[in-house]
Amino acid sequence: MTTLILPLTVDPANQSKVLDMLRDNIHTVIRTLDGWIATNLIATADGTRIVIHSQWRDAAAVKAMQTDPRMVAYYPKLAALATIEAIMGDVVHAAKP
């Protein structure tokens, strides 16, 4: 499994709008992509950050998502409201109760 973490920096006035955009994209695009497992959105209380935590089958599935035409068209809309970073890595330890 590969984990993709995208920390976003947003203007607090836009956090809600960005979260709505992200939720919509997850439900209309991300869910349809091969290799997607799960996505969590984490929003800071001060409104300045959102973290997207996604799990994918492997790095190839992440690459396919990033080059999907729907995502390529989506990125500029998101970038207009948020500064985006990306961290990708393999899960090396997971703990559950």
C-alpha cells in the first residue's frame, strides 16, 4: 500500500470552500480510479491547513490518478485556493486496536 499525503495551506476564509471542492472530487473522481483505497481530510481549527491523507494500492495507482485528465483539469482550480505540497511513501508500520 502507498500513502499520499498532501498538506494544503489555505486562507481561513477559503477552508470551507476548499473542503467542499475536495469532498466533491473524492466522490465524483477519486472513488472511480483503480487502486484507490481510502481518503481522509483533516482540517485545522485555525482554518489555515487541510491535510489530504490517501491510501492507494501502489505508486503506479497514484501516478495514474495524477495524470488522469479529470485530475489534470482539477489541479489548477485547487491551486487557485491553496498551496499544495506532496509526500508519498509506502506504509512501513500500521497499528490497530
